[in-house]
Amino acid sequence: MTTPRFFFIIGVLFLLVTPAWGQDLSNRIPPDAVGAVKFNTPRFFELVEVDEFARSWLGEAFVRLLDEDGIEQAGLADCGIALDRAAYMYALHTDSVRFTVFLWPISDSEKMMSTLFYGKEIADLGGGHRQTVDRPDYAYGKTTVYTWDESVLTVILPEQAPGYFDDPAVASRYGITNRSYYDFYSDYSDSPGQDAYSDYGFRDEADVESADVLIDSVGVLVCVEALPEDSRSGNSDTDTSDWDWDEGRGTDANVDGDWYSEYEALSEADQRIKDSVLTVWTTGYFQQLLANASSGTAAEKASYADALNDEAIVSAWIRDFAALYDFVWPEIFGSMTGSGFMYTGAMRLNAFADKDLRITSSMDIADPWVRPIGRMYDRKINRKYFRYIDSDEIIGIYGFAANTQAILEELPELLGNSYGALAWPYEEELGLVTEAFSLLLDEAAVGRALRGDGVFVLNGLEEQDVPFTHYDWDEDYNIIEVDSLRKELVPDFLLMLSSDDRALYDRYTAYAVTKGNLTDHGRFVEVQNTNMPFSLYLAHHRGILFVSTSLTKMEDIVQDRHKGKMARHHRRMLRQNTAAGVFNVANLGKELDNAQLNTLERYLMLRNIFGSMGDMEYRVRINGRRMDHEFVSRTPSEYPNAIYQLISLVDYAMEAM
Amino acid sequence: MSYAVAILGCLLFSSCFQLVEDITIRKDGSGSAVLMANFSAGRQTLASVMLLDSVQGHKVPSREDIQRELKAMAGELQRVDGISGVSHSVDFDRFIIRISFSFSDVSKLNGVTDMVFRQFKIDSKNTSLYSLTNAGRFSRQYQYDPEAGKAFSRLKPEDRKVFEGASYTSIYRFDRAVSHVSHALAKTASSGQSVMLQAPVIDVITGKINISNHIQLK
């Protein structure tokens, strides 16, 4: 069974359970984990019936997967995994290795071994622990280590830390050659004779010095003898008949003088050594976990407890943003100082499905950023926008409220602090540039021209008369170009930006008109010479800069004929948040009646999908030191909650495909 | 001529396009030709398509790509024996493409067709042969290849749709009066010296209409 398939099966299995409590696996998450995710299966099955789920495409997919693997099942819950307790995942890294760890509760280890690990080689580690290792079919694949006792299955995916084995001292310790393609290429072009390759043949024995004891920063001691024979020497006895070799290549050196084959063989031997070392470290790490079981856990941290919500079906916790950045991209973020990061401390994320699908997250803002962020986003959306928005007609709105002047004043210094380290060795020059930028720029003037808040409204598709040229002929068949109009559907959107500087707008538009880039329509202008498939109109009216694709709407706006009707809910969303957006799925579905869909099947499919979805909303709010995000997908009334809606959508999508 | 279709293959995402070949033939067999492709009716769609990288599995060329290809083709056209004075233009506002050239003899037009198919790597058995006899008989013989129709029927419905409403028009102008035209759909101008043939592009592709035509001059 492949690793991805394993996780899918496990993931589905978790969703089939009768609630009952057992050991809480969160106590096994080490305090130095980068982050953790909790899969709250008991909560999930309070929201959806087991039988309902089992009948869905996802539930049936699990049965199909097991059938394909030759595992006979009486039912979905017969794999020995305890489906009545939450599962966890966490990540951990050292300077040499990164671990992604999954913790799955077990109800019956014998059953699990006979099903999920059927046919696998299982080792007894002692103390009631057993292990199997899933090795990849090819040299550059990933290894997975499964270790379990009677109550918990621990799945560890090790990955080497970037660049760790590139260090010559480390490489020589394990017999890794690290020969690069260009080494071979340059050697080949310098010395094309066959004899020159004899130095690059496979090593019969480990003629590279290796340490008696291998130590990595996790503190696991591993003796070199613990490494598999074949990976130490690079002279692999591994059966390569299944490897995806090109014809004519193999592990033997000097195959028809083919230096590239030799390079490939050495490279893959190196990879297998690294893989073996990682496997040994992983086992050592697991043993260390057992040994240090009582020395603290992430669950004891206040930020962890604060992050997880028992009502959520999935919760995630990041211990510290700096640790996260360092985990994701240490080469870049490792050089940044603490003051460079905008966020600090823990991140919390929860997904709820009681009725609507709601995903919330919050992050703490780092001290150096608190005051600037507060200044940069101290504005509210201009209320005047609301008279130009009709909530019943829109497909989507996105609004944001920022302070342009404050941004321009604060950003140069913030950028210098954050990214100065990334600009090495030009940090000083970057600082000078940002300072010059501040000196030369009149932030207040720019802030008057564009205050910093705006709204984008997508109204859908509008039928417009579009000119085109048609050829006709006179009586002597001389060509006549006839200009006509035809109806075309064009996107109808409106962008509004607060602006106090009407004089600046007038100056620029007047100039552009004389140059032919704009056409003057009196109170508004039309943009010319664009590659866009629709016309664009601009106007500055009542302290707002309008950009629209609709001629009729623009005429209504500048003549104060436009009458908007904005729902109170939408108004509140835009006014109370730093940024907010709404996507009206029902109105999008109505636009499909107008859209030129090519086939009836596509039309019906899209109508059924959009008809099963409610509105989507997104909001961002800054509360002092905290930045909160929330995404909501409204569940239509015919579904009891978001999970039923999701199952229904997946079922329909699979059917339609 | 069919080479207008080949040049603009990538622009065939628009419906209601017009392909026009307008050839003037003098008594000595020399003359001039103007080829036009008018995609103006679909300019909205085309403008949208050209903002994309690919659509319906087809890569969308940029304006520079189209201009470069046309320039290359014009260069190749100039090298064809008997062809001179090649000029081309592209109007990206109305999406109209125009190519014009002069020829020393009607038979030289046959080399143009071959060149276009080679340029666009089109392996087509559709052949056009132009000839003018001493007796004043102008012929355009079009050999239809059934494979073209089969290939068209294999297209996805949305790809076939772009050809709906598209028309092909050929106009032959002479310095003498026309006495007889063989094609049933061809019309003679009131001046009596020009002949026009119009057909839907789909019918030409599927072979429903053959655009061969023989014109007897007085």
C-alpha cells in the first residue's frame, strides 16, 4: 500500500466512529513541535451520521481502496484503528532532520497489523512496540516509518534538513560522495579515456572514514554498524530490477563507458545512504519520545490550549511564527532577525461545521509592527460607497480600508527592518534607498489623491452593443466596410476609491485626452488604446474615483441617478473590518442563464453545483495586537450543516465526472 | 485561397469571420491579389482570448507572435517565383488581417498555395490550381481532400462552433468581359468584368461546396 493511499484510508476511517473517550494523544506532542493539528473525529460524527457518511462517495472510496489492496473487510471499521478518539499531527525539526508525525489511536493492534500492514515486514522493538518501514520504490522517494503499541500508531515521515548532507564533514562520515553532475561532466570532457573512469567506480567496501558514533542534534546516538550494509558502501545489493532505469543503464560502473550512468548510480547510492540514515534516526527519535514522555508536552502550553476549540472539527496551532518560517524556508528566513517578522507568537486556526463552514484564525502582531499596523489600517470604509452597491444584484464585493499616508510613512522603515537581512550584502543600500524614498515622496499629497480605502464590486455580465466591421460589396464587387453593432456580454464591475484631490485627476485626464489616450464624455472619460475586451470609464465624483465597465452605470453615477440598495449585513461587514469580501453564489448561478455555455451538460452541472452553495464571506480585522481572519461558507437551509453539504457536493461532482 | 485560413488558424476562436480573396487578372496573365481575413464580429471574444495563455487546449499567440508569423510569411511569399510587391497589415482593434502582392503570371499563384501550407506545416491534399489559357479561359481548380471533412467532424463541438456563420468569398476581376461562369453559386457584376463566389466556410471544409470555377472571357 502506498503512503498517500494509507493516509487517505486512515483519514476516512477516522470519520466512522461511535463516540467514546480514551487516551488523549495531545499529551504526546512534544513542547518543541513547530505546530500541531487536531482532527476532532468525535465532533465530526456528532454532525453527520456514520451510515450517511459510509454511503457517500468518500465512504465507498475507502472500501474500494481496501478491495484493490486485497484486504477483505467485513465493514469500514475493521482495521483496528480507534475511531472514537481524536488524531493529531505535528511537525518538528532539528538542524539535520525534519519530522512530520501522525498520531492515530488504536483499538486493536492485531487487527491493524493484519489489515493495514498485511504482508509487511514487522520488527519487534521491545517494550510492546513494533515497527514497519515503508521504503520507496525508487531512490528519491520518501520513507515512512510506522511504529505502534496497543494504543497508538505513530507514523513518522522523515526528511533531511536542506543542505545538511552537503557538508563535506557530514558526507564523509556516512560515506556519501556528493558527486555532482558537473563534476562528472567536466571530468568527462577533460579525460575521455576509459581508464580515467576507474577512479569513479563503485567502492567495494567503505573506504571512506566513518565515525564510530553518529550524532545528530536530536541527541540520538547511532552506531555506524546499525546502518544497512548496502547503504554504507554504496555497492548496493538491492534488487534494482524494479527500478525505472533507462535501457542500457544499471548500477555497475563503466557501463559501456557511459559516464552519465555512473553519475546516476552514485547519486542514487548516496540517496539510499541518506534514506537509511534518516530511517535509523527516526527509530531513535521514537525511542527518545518514549524515554522523555514525562518531560513535558505542547498541550501544557497556554497558547496551545487557547488555540484548540472543542467545537471545531479541525484545529491547528503554530507554536511560533519564527519557528514556522525557519521550518519552511530556513535558507531565507533563517537570516532574518526577530524584528523582521510581522507576526509573532502562536497562530490559531479552527474549522467549524455546526451549520455554516467557518474557518477562523488569529495571529499576534510583533511589537515593532503594532503601532505602524495600527496607523496603516486606522481607517473605515467610506460610507458613500454604499449608495452605489445593490446587494441583490452583485456577484461579489471586496472592500478594504487602509491609510495611504500612514502606509507610505511607515512602510520604508518596516521594509528595511524586515527584508534588510534578505538583501544582504546590500542592507545598507536598501536602508538608504528607503530613506531617500521617504524624503522625496510627499506622503500627505499621495494620501489626498488616494486615501487608501476602496471597494471592488462585480455585478455580473451585462449585454452591451459592441461595434464591429462587416464586409459588403457594391454592384461591381468593390469592397465596402460596414460598421455595425452586435450584442455581447461583457463583465460589469465597479471599482471605487476614495480621493480628495479632484484637481489632480482633472489635470491628468485633460492631458491624456489631448494625447488621445482618453475620450472625454463630459463628466467622465473613456479609456482608449487598451487591449482589454471591454471599455473602461473613469470619473471623479463626490470624493470618489470610479472605474467601471458599464457606460449606463457610469452615466447614472455622475448624474446622481444611481440608486443602490445595500444589505445591512454587507454594510456591517465592510464597516467593521479592515478587509471583507462577499461572494454571492446564487447570483452567479443566475448569470449562467446569460452566459454562452457551450454545452447543455456543462450548464446543468454548473447550475447544480452553484445551486448547492450559499454565499461566501471573508473578513480581516485588526484588534490592537491581534489580527483575526474569518472565512464563512453559508450552508443552504436544505442541509443540516456544512458537512452534509460537502458530502453532497463531492457525490455530485464524482457523478458528473 | 485556403492559405488565409491557415495563417489565421489560431484566431479561429471567433465566429462570423470572413475570408476574402480578391484577384485582379490582366490580359497578359499578370495581376494582383488581396487576401483579407475579417474577425471583427468576434473582436470582443478575441480580445478576451488574447489575454489568456491558452484556451480549450490551444495556445493563444500574442500580438507579437501573430505579427512575426505574418512578417515571416510575407518574406517567404516574396521569395516565391513570380511574386513581388508583398505587403501585409494587421488591425488589432478590429482584428482584420490583409495581405497583398503582385504576380507575373496566373500560374505563379500555385506556388503561393504550396508555400503557405509548407510554412504552417500543413499536410493537406486540398490543392488549388490557377490557370489562364490563351483562349481566355481562367480556371481555379480546387481538389477537395475528404480527410479535411473527417478532421472537422472529429473536432469538439465548441471548436466546430467557431466556424458557424463564417464565410468565404472569392472575387476575380478581369480587363475583359466575362462570357460564361461554370459555378452555380458564382455571380457576375453589373460591369460584366468581375465574378464573385460566396460559400459558408463549413461547407467548403466538409466538401459540400467545391469552389472550383471556370470563367470564360470574351
